[in-house]
Amino acid sequence: MGGAIITPITPSRFEGLRLWLDGSDASTITVDGSTNISNWADKSGNGYDAAQTLSSARPNWSSSEYAEFDGNDWLDIASDLGFSSGDLYTLIGKFQVQGASTNNSGMLISGGTGSDTDGITVATVTYASSALHFRAANVDSSTVLVDGFENNLEGNFFLDTWHYGVIKGEITNTDGGPHDIGRNSNATNEFEGKLAELIIYDRHLNDFELVQLLKRYQLQESQILRFDGAGDYVNCNVTKSSSNRRFILKARLKPTAGTLISQGGYSPSRGWMINTSGVLQKKLNGGGVASVAPPSLLTDDVWHTIEYDFTVTNTADDPVTLHSAIIDGVDETANFTATPNTGSWINSTDNFCIGARDEGAAAPYFNGDLDYCKLYDNTDGVWLFDYQFGQGQGVKVVDRSGVGNHGTITGATFV
């Protein structure tokens, strides 16, 4: 017998679908002679089509996958979408912001004019600051997600990169007026970017429903960041004085050689590192290394998870103080071997770096794969970064801790 054919979940599978604009469905798109959209048909069955009679204000559809707005384009839905004040809703959008300027909110959808925001109004830019920010106006937003992570902070996504956003809210004001796609209804706050899909429900979806729908966007949970051992690294763009500082590091890695994370390097010898073997090291001035090593090295080209709690002491000769070490779910703390060495220790205030030393300038470079890497400052009680490489794109990786320390990738690639 053959295996069952699994059909992807579509928005119409769940109750309460109010609007569904799908840029990949050619049967819903009407274009003019310049492949600009004159009508984008609503797939919900409610007839909330988005249209544009002005040829100069039509977004482009030459990709056959999404509508591209140039900052002067918009589409009009001549309806309030049937919502009233107090109604719940869930909005899901797949989008890419290509331009962000001061005094422009980059509206994906807007149901009001000026300060009179009605219905559903969702922006991608913070007005007056040009910071990227997925948020809703005139609603009580109980949930805001970007790429599946709960985060309603400025700078929680990047330009020229596909993202998906979710808002579950309650409408607090509506006047029964129309909604615009791509701008505010008073012809300001224009969106500059790409919109592949916009879905709205008249209720809050539960977690199971959201997970099923978000699978449509194929941001691969299984993808990882691959380092080739020949100069690849991630600059974490954040630093802290490491003298007598206690850290917690969590990572999932599949290495064959190189550096996992470092702060400092060789010129002069300073700071600390954890190599891909799982060894914690202090680089002592004069060339020596004081180390704490696990019972078995991790460079065996299989996946490992580690969680290290350690303090980088500022004393000469001594290695870091290891408080606990969990490897592949097993407490290996008592099985680590400490090896002191001779030499003074120089504090480092370099940026933390994944995959190399000296902020990327020095070997040994990481060779292998990395699924996630998180660093917590247990002295000050704050996250330094939380990188989930399964959600990455391009040359940047989003910091999911909420503090905004996004990483810059050199060489390494998502696979």
C-alpha cells in the first residue's frame, strides 16, 4: 500500500477566516499591462477584494509570488471587514520591508486616517524613529510574534529579509470605514516592501492552529548555520568586561574543530574561549592556556547539546571556575579536568564572537554546524544574546532575547 498524501494546512481549514490575500495564487490577481495589480481577490469567500483604480498607485506583481509596494502604492478594501469595537482578531502576514524612513509607519493595513485609527491597523516601522517594529495600533494586543518568537521590541527584524508576523488583539475603535493595504487611509505612512500573504480571522487562534498555519512559510526549523573552518564567524556585536563575570552558555553543535565562542584573542593574549571540543580556556599573557576539559571531546561530528555555568576569574594561572556542565542531558561537572598554567590574565572587552577569536580575525575557526547559541550574563542577570539559527536568513541573525544584540555573519551559510 502507498503512503498517505499529506496536504498542507490552508487558512480556510480553520473557522473565522475573515480575509485572505494570497500573492502566490495567480487566479486571485488581476494585473494591467505593466504587471501591476488592479485587483487582489479575497480567498476567504467574504468578498473583501483589495483594488486600485489609479494605475500610478498599483503595486507590482512581476514575481508572481508577492505584491511589491514602492512607497507610493496601495490597495483599497472598501469595507470595515465586518468588525466592531470589542471584537477579537488574529492577523498573520508574510512580508519584507525594503525601506524605512522617519515619520513613516510603513502600514501593512490601516483602517483609519491620521490619528483616527479604526478597525485593524498594523505597521512595520516606528513613526519618527525609522526603527523596524511590527505592531498594531488601536488594539489591545495580547500576542505579537515575529518569525514565531514573542517579541514586541523595536528592531526585531531586518530590512530586505522575509519575515512573518502574528498579532492577536482586540479592536478598540472602528467607524465602519474602509481599509487600505500599503498605507494609512489619509495617504501617509506608506509601506515600501513586499507582501506575500495577509490573513485575518475574527477570533484568537489557539497555539495549535497557529503552528499549523505558520508551517506554510517554510522558515525551516531544521536549518542550521554551517561553518567551513576557513574564516567563518559571527560577530555578536555586544561586549561586557569579563573580569570575575559569571556566564551561562547554551548551545547545540556538530563540530569537527575550531572555536565555539570567544572574547579576546592573541594580540595580546587575553580573554577566554570555549572551543568546539567543549574545553573552557583562559588565554594567559605569555602564551599559556589554563583550561577545564570535559571527559570526552565533542569534535566527533555528531550533534551535542551543552549548558555551561562558569565564572571567568581574574586571577593569574587559574582556569575559569566551572559551576556546572550539562552535556547531552547528563551532568558531567564532576568529570571535568582543570589544568592551570603559568601567566597573568588580561581582561577583554572585545565583542563576543562565535566561530573565531579576536572578533573574527584569528583562528582556530569553527568547522561544523551550529543549531543555536545563547549567552546569559549571570552576574548582571541579563541575556547577552539568544541566536536560533533555525530561523536565520542572509548575513544577519536575530537576537531572540529581546535586547537587540543581533549577530553579523561572515562566511557561514544557512543550510
